[in-house]
Amino acid sequence: MEDISPLAVDIREMRLDDLDHVYCIETSAYSNPWPFQSFIDELTRNHWSRYIVAEAEGQIRGYAGMWLIAGEAHITNIAVDYSFRRRMVGEQLLLRLIEIALAEECFSMFLEVRRYNLPAQRLYSRYRFKPIRVREKYYQDNLEDAIELRVEDTTSADFADACRARRAALAAALGKEDFYDDDSSC
């Protein structure tokens, strides 16, 4: 029987020596994965990028990344090892990306999500990401549309309240007093 209990993970910055594990997740999660070199470039050349990994039991269980440009955070990818999906790993990664974006004074955030990826859309809506537009035939593997989701104002009370509520719910589900050990802004 599949374990779907919440899994607390440690989240840290992605390193070059993580890329073999990250790429295994990338190729199993996406039918049109990024080239391996793209991850190397994100970590070594793109000074606007921030990439993180989620670890449990010494193994990488997921990763996420974003670009921080001109006060805006563009979430580029969130992926979780198939065996650890539905265990709140993706939400922990998303919340950490939000924390990083806020610390870097990003005033808006956005991402693209597949039109038919309803579980991901539900997760993002809990954090007040709203659909802005449809990007037709965005995904090259099957020409599925993408929905651009956006938080227009990360300083709004609505966004802050949603983040605090989700952070508390996540901590409770994981059996932790707080989601992070440090003083985070959300």
C-alpha cells in the first residue's frame, strides 16, 4: 500500500553534486525534460536563479527553482520523486520558494501550470495564485495549454494571511511546532 502520510523534508540550496539525483526526478516527472546542461547553467551562470532541494533520509525527494528579476519571482519548476508525491513535499518546496522571494523583496510571483494539472492548480490557489491568462500550446510534448498563475502583490494582507495559514497547517500536518527552525517572513 502506498504511503501518503506527510513527509517532513529538509530544504537547502541545490548544489552541482545534487544534479544526478535532480535529473533523475526531472526525467521521470516531465516528458520533455530540461537538458542536464540547463541545470548546470542555472547553478553556475544565471545569477537570477535560486534552486533548492528537499531531502529526507539523506536522499533528494524533490527540487524547485525560480528566477528573481526586477522584483518579480518566476517559478520555473517544482518536481517531486514519484514515490513521494501526495506527501506535502511539493508544498514544502513551494512555501520555501515564497519565503526566498519575499526575502529578496519580490513584489509579484508567477508560474505556468498545465491546464489539466488540477492538483497543482489547487495547491497554488491555496497560496492565492490567480489565473491570469492561457498560453496556448505551451508544452511541446503534447501541445497542452498552460495557465499562467500569478500573485500580483506579495505585500497584500490576503497573501500574507494565506501563507501564514498554510504554513501553520503544513507544520501541524508534519507534526512540527513550526515549518522552519529559522525566523522566516511568511
